[in-house]
Amino acid sequence: MFLEFKEIGNDVREIVFYLTNDNNIDCDYLPPKGKQYMSTKVIDAMLEKITKIFKDYRRVYTITFKGGEPLMCWDKIVYIIDKLKANNVICRYKIHTNLTLMTLAKAKVIKANAIDYRCSWLS
């Protein structure tokens, strides 16, 4: 799993967490199922880097969660958001999801954090 930084000049416009290549449905959008997940150790290292970028430039516009199916890593998404808030990193959040794992509890967190979502399910 990896992280992608999308920059324009010195501004980091978007940071994309590819949390897993695992998915819960078969569709043309995703490669064949895998079973790799981004570790908390890697996430912590990336959060340290993101916090430094924010403190240096005061500009991190969007944190995006993709996969596979990122809702399979819901605990890590909440962990990332909580850590960034604790470090006073202000940004927008976006999830690319097939929505099949959406629950009321997740929807409440999404609403409370103004997380934008994109439905990527193509049947």
C-alpha cells in the first residue's frame, strides 16, 4: 500500500492514502482482489510527514482515502482523522468507496467530519 502526494509548486494539494488493495466486490474498477493493508507503522510515519508539511506550508488541502475498498479499513480512516485533528492539521477529507460497507455509525462520522465521498461502484 502506498501514499501519493499531489503537488502544485510548493503546495501539497492532495494526499492520497491507498489503504488496501483488498475489496469486497468484483468490479472492473478494481484490480483482482489482494490482501494487503497499510500498517499502522506506515500510517504513523506518513502522519508525521503530513504534520510537518502542514506546519511548514500551512497547506494540505485534501486527504483522500482509496483502495481497494477503503471502508474495509474504517478503523484506520478514523485513526488518521483523529491523529491529524490532534496535531491541528486542518484539511478536507474524501473517500472513494463502493458504499456497500456503509453503516449508520460510519455515516455519522462522515457527516461530523464533512467527509466528501465518491461512489466508485460500477456494476
